[in-house]
Amino acid sequence: MKWIFWFFVVNIISVIALMKGVISGENSFIGIIVAFTAWGLFIRAIVTNQEKKKKVKNREKMLAEYLRQQLRK
């Protein structure tokens, strides 16, 4: 649910940055850089979160297997 909130925040930031770049005309590259940076950070946060979940799941699986082996002895 929090990702939906951050998705809308990133959308607002990128729209404002791109519109500011279009309106000002002089420094349109600054708006583009800000917009793509916001999206890059958002995507990086999602990927990092998924990697952490995979690591935790793998550790839990290894612990369960270790405990299962200890019960067999």
C-alpha cells in the first residue's frame, strides 16, 4: 500500500519538474534530470525491497531445513 503512495508522489514530482522545464525553456534539462532521477530512485527502492525479501525467504528456508535435519538425528 505504501508503494502506491510513493508512486503518486513520484508522478507528481516528475510532472512538476517536466512542466517547469517546458515552461522555463532555458533549463529544460534540469526538469528532465529531476524527473528521471525520481523514477530511478523509486525503481531502485522497489528492486532493493524485493532482493531483501528473497534473502529473508532463503534464510528461513535454510533454517527450516537445518532444524529438520537436527530432528532426524
